[in-house]
Amino acid sequence: MSIDTETARRVAKLARIKVEDDALPALAQEFSAILGFIEQLNEVDVDGVEPMTSVTPQRLKRREDVVTDGDQQPKVLANAPDSREGFFAVPKVVE
Amino acid sequence: MSDLTKLTLAQTRDAMRKGDTSSAEVTGAYSKEVEASGALNAYVEGTLNIAADQAKAADQRIAEGDAPDMCGIPLGIKDLFCTKGVKSQAASGILDGFKPEYESTVTSKLFDAGAVMLGKLNMDEFAMGSSNETSVYGNVVNPWKVDDRDLTPGGSSGGSAAAVAADLCVAATGTDTGGSIRQPAAFTGITGIKPTYGRVSRWGIVAFASSLDQAGPMTKDVRDAAIMLEAMCGHDPKDSTSADLPVPNFEAALTGDIKGKTIGIPKEYRMDGMSAEIEKLWSDGTEMLKDAGAEIKDISLPHTKYALPAYYVIAPAEASSNLARYDGVRFGHRAKLDAGDGITEMYEKTRAEGFGAEVQRRVMVGTYVLSAGFYDAYYNRARKVRALIKQDFEKVFADGVDAILTPATPSAAFGLGENMDPIQMYLNDVFTVTVNLAGLPGIAIPAGLDASGLPLGLQLIGRPWEEGDLLNVAYSLERAAGFVAKPDKWW
């Protein structure tokens, strides 16, 4: 399957990665090569096969639905590029 | 004692217990090696002050007489592990300056057992790569050298592999999503084991592809791998996929007796164009196991061919989801914004600046295969093929096979910069990736040298949860192969 530059642009947008216009054709070509490699999977007969959800057949552990952690605001914010008054700060979201 | 850095983990442990040396002395000897190893670029952050304090505490514990095996052992820690107060960037620019407020479960267990941290080790960015050329810190150079070229140590745990091979630590932590412990171990002539999925807690290890990632030890020999693996294993309530199973004494499993064990030789691993050297290494290994009393059985794993393409759907899909957290809000890098830029521009510029080319490529491929209209055709199909790959293994194990012998890699280490096509690079993992897809334990051990004098490795694949048996087969093969070569020191 061949990926065009419009599809490459859309995927970059979905992934929230800025790609300059002049870089899109090369990116589309790379995607095409990788997807071409993946296309081999179409040769496999997967009729009646369930998609794997867990590689080990174990039931996930349950626990009481109670708070087990918290009260660590300074630690949570310690690595933030911009934090103010106990919050993460980001550019204006709502006009 | 002289040559402290040449000792294995077991020898170092025993020497400390006998009082022939101390952790402070061993740590001091390794610290000198670390400081003089800049040309290899294996360490990205030295923590020699922390190491000195840990060594002192370890010596105290040893003197008191109740120290665990790992007590006092100087380790290198892959940069993928979060270490409290110490820069942990997964070798990525997007985690620039990130100092975790917490300690990963694996490193907690190792430090609680008294292990010493010499520093953080280089790797491919977010563990995405097979040559250690995608790191924001630059390439790691393989300590093995046969001409004027700088060779890759393999990846993604390239810093770990180079550090162990060059005696810059007793042992190192690695992680393996598609071969990232076993391929670099093979390229540097050391031992590396990826345990069964769920054996080791993933908590506090920067996630790449959560259904495939497992941590494991990279060591100078099989005994060391057994000792360190045991210290890393165990159930962790903070990782819901970690198995609540008892952890056996792996070192005690090393009897060297494999009489009556059945070793499978999968015909699908005999690839077109396989080099004569790899072919010979594999058949020599088969003979060694046979001579040790194992029964050799030809087996078929019919879906092997589809493992790499399935992996290159599943791993990028999980990565695109896991790496969505790097948005410039809570940690790491945030791009400088222009007037009028909103939050979307902040995300897009931050991620374009922070992620390297290979990470961007995989995140976008993952986004594509998960997007509306393609989810069934790619992602669900890959998960179905994954189920078939696992069934292939289940069938041969049900037929009485105890372990499977394969080459670890299709070639010896190649030159840095020689292998730039992404798909060619992906083929490095052709023998190892099936093991991650099936969740099985796999170990790479050095088994010989190629014509130019570079190490080559063999891989053994075991039954789920039977790392002890697998290590014992590897131990038997290690003794028969008698690999003792070391790189000449040029750095």
C-alpha cells in the first residue's frame, strides 16, 4: 500500500508531531516501505483466530477500591516545565 | 587483590564474603574504569558518589553477616529505569533533565539487596533501535574492534552490553521488547536473559510496548545471570501484569546436567542467505548439547516468518499510545512557543523537537495502524498472528521439547552508520522477536568468534516460568563452548 503526502500529513497531525511540508513526501515514502513490509501479514490465514489480549493466561489481580496514594503535590509538580500555584500551566485552552 | 574488574559477579560476591576484598575496593576499581571509558560512551550519567556511599553501607552489611548475593556488587543501570533523584531520560531529548521522584521496582529491589549503582547507561532512544544509534547522547561504541571501524554494540541495551563487555561494571540491567537484551549481548560476547513476560515488574521502567517489555540482567556469564535475575524477579502490586508466583533459586538450578532434556531445532530459523559461520555456530551448539546428553529434535514453528511484521504493528501501536504522555506539560522538554500558539502547537512543536527520527517514525506508524479504518486490517490482524506464533511454541512444548536452540543474531556486530535503512535494521531481531511475542524466556550466550574475531551468540528459548531449567541448559552449553575471549582494551 502506498501512502500519499496527504495521509502522511493526517497521521502526523493525529500523532501531534509537527512535520514541515517539505518533509512530508519523504515521510510518506518511509511509511509506504514499512507498511509494505507489514503487508506480509495478509498471507496468513487468521480465520477463527481470536486477537491476543494477554500473552500469559492470568487473571488480573483485584484489590479494594480505595485510595492508596496521594498528598504528593510538590513531587508531582517537581519536573513540570511550567507550574504555578500548585497547578501545571499550559497555554490558554479556552478563549 | 588485582584485576578486581575481571571477576564475575559470583566471584566478586565470594571474595567479599571471604574478606579478600570489599565493596568499597571493588567499587573504587570500577569507578576508575568508568571515568576512563569516555570513548565508548556507555555511561551517560555517572553516580560515583552514590556508589561510594552504597559500597560503604554494603560493607557494613557484609560484616554483619546477613548480606544477600547482590550486596556490594557495582552495577550499571540502563537509562530506561527511573532512579530517584538521578536523571532518567530513556536517552531521549523529550525527557530532558527529568529526575524521577520515585525508584523503579527493579532498581529498588537491587538496591535493597545492597547493590551499588555506578551510573546510568546509554541506549537507543526509548529502547527503539538495534544499534544504539538513536540515542540523544550519541552512539555507544562496541569495545570489540577488529579494524579501524567503530562497531555497534547492538541495541537497544547497547550501553549495558558495552559496559559489561568492557568491565565497566560487574553486571547491568537491560530491557528487551524485541531482542534488546539478547542482540547486544551477542554483539559484545556477554550473557543476557529476557525472562518470561510478567516475571519482572515493569513499574518505573519507561514504557515502550507494554505487552512485550521485560527487564533482565546482562552479565559476564550464566551463573551471574541466574543470581541477578533472581534479585530482579517477583510480584509487584504496582504492575498488574506481574505474576504472583514464587521465585525459585535460579543459581541452585545450575547443575550442568541436561541428560534426557529435549532440545528443539526449528527449521524456520534456517533463513535464506544465512552465513556459513552462523550456520556452523548453530550446528556446533547443537552437537555440544547432544554430547551433554540432550536429545535433539527437529521442530517446526510455521509462523516464524510473520513475527517481525506482526511486531512492527504491535510495538509501534503500543508505543504511540504509551508515548502520548510526552506532551510538554508534566515533565521533560517543552518547546518555546510563538505568539498566538495554543496548546495544540505546544504539543506538536514539543514532540517534533523532543523525539528523534526513529521514535517519530514508530509513533506515527503506530498512530496509523490504530486509526479508524485500519485498526482491523493492521492491528487486529497482527494480534491474531501473534496468537498463532504463541500457539506454534505451545505445540512444540506440548510435544516434549524443553528448550529451543537458535542463533541469537543473523550476523556479528556491524559498523556504526553502515545499516541506515529502517527495515534492514529491523531484521536484526529476526531470531529474538518471536520470544517477546510469545512471552517466553530467552537467553543469549556467547558461543564463538567469526572469521574476523568478533563474538557470535546462540539463543536458547525456554518454557514459560521455567527460567531455572533454561539457565541450566545455557550453563551446560556455556561450559561446552568455553568462550573466554575478551576485547583488547583500546579506549
